[in-house]
Amino acid sequence: WNKIALIGAMNEEIELLVSHMTDVRETIKAGITFREGTYFDKQVVVCRTGVGKVNAAVTTQILIDNFGVEAVIFTGVAGALDPELNIGDLVISSECMQHDMDVTALGFPRGVIPYEAKSTFEADSKLVELAVASGEKLFAGKVKKGRVLSGDQFIASREVVASLYEELGGVCVEMEGASVAQVCSMNATPYVVLRSMSDKADGSAHVNFAEFTVQASENSYKMVEDIVKHL
Ligand code: ADE
């Protein structure tokens, strides 16, 4: 890959990327600042997508069309769904799905996008492999590979956590991954989502998110740095 996108939704999730870049050139499009430059000898584009699926989708398509990125790595924080995951632990996407896609009234299973060939979007096997290797090296025993669920909702309820984990099989929940994954799938562009747990998406999620987002973002960043060094 000649050029890769390293992206996150919020400032906390990209600031370490930005601070390690050199030869930075900024372009603004659709209100998003795209930073092209060098990162550990690789040509990259770093940007903050903004929160939610629409922001992430638009940004990803622009990265592919206007900046010619050949792979996308998303880094950031998420709420844990798998009870074995603790705050600070990491998730590597095997695939992503939109948990808020709900056409059950017409008989489609929860999460299924009507009339599409697929509703779960598989991450790139090479990026996943590199992420697993980095995770084992840097965060042994604290990393899981699994299905990342995305929706335009901040989840803060144990009941919802139980249903997302049991019915949809998600290991963590966030607000962008599946839209990045779908856009990448539509453009045959490899991607992986890396997330560190800022909270457990329960009644304490808002407090935990505020307290742990910076540390969790740093954990996710460390994985990205190690992956890029091995690309
Ligand atoms: N990102 C971090 N924590 C989250 C949560 N509980 N729900 C949705 N997105 C999140």
C-alpha cells in the first residue's frame, strides 16, 4: 500500500498520530481536515472523522476518492460488550455490523441491511494479522478479536449490552466502525478497526468514558504505531 488512512472520530483518538507526523499538508473538505504526511516512513492521511456513521462514511469515501488511500486503519475507544473485557483492553475487528439497522418490521433480522448482499463487513486479513501480533506483544491477555458493532447511539445500559452481546454477537460497541467498513467494502478497500475500551456501556459509561478516553485512546494508538512499523 502506497498510502494509508489513519483515522479516529475524536481529537483524543488522533492527537498522538498528528504529533508523530512530519511534512504535514492540510486540506479541508466537507468540513473535515485531512492531514497528508509522513508517519514512520509511510505516506499517510490522518483525520478526525467526527462522531457517528454519516461523518465516518463521508470521510472514508473522500479518503478513497480524493486522497487515494489504499487501506484504512480506524483507531479509538469503545464500550465493552464482552464481559471478559476490562477498561483499557483492546478489540481488533474481525468484522463490523450496524446494530441500529432495524428493518425487523418487514421481517429482516436485526442488523440486516435490506436487499444488500451482506450486512457484516470483514476486516482485511493482513491488517488483522498484524494487529493480533502487535496486540500479543504490547497487551498480552488484554486483546480480543471479534465483531465490532456500530450505531448512532452512546450505549449506557446493561440490558442493551446484554442484547448486543447475546443477539448480535458483538465484543464492543462504538459509533463509526461499521460505516467505515461498509464504505471500504463498497470500494474494495482493506480496513481494520482497533478500539480500546473506555467504558462498559453500562450505567457508569458516561463517567468512565470521561475518565478513561485519553488512556484508552493511547492504548489504541500504540497498536496503530506498531502495525504501521510492520507494514
Ligand atoms: N464509544 C465509547 N463508549 C461507547 C459507548 N458506550 N457507546 C457507544 N460508543 C462508545
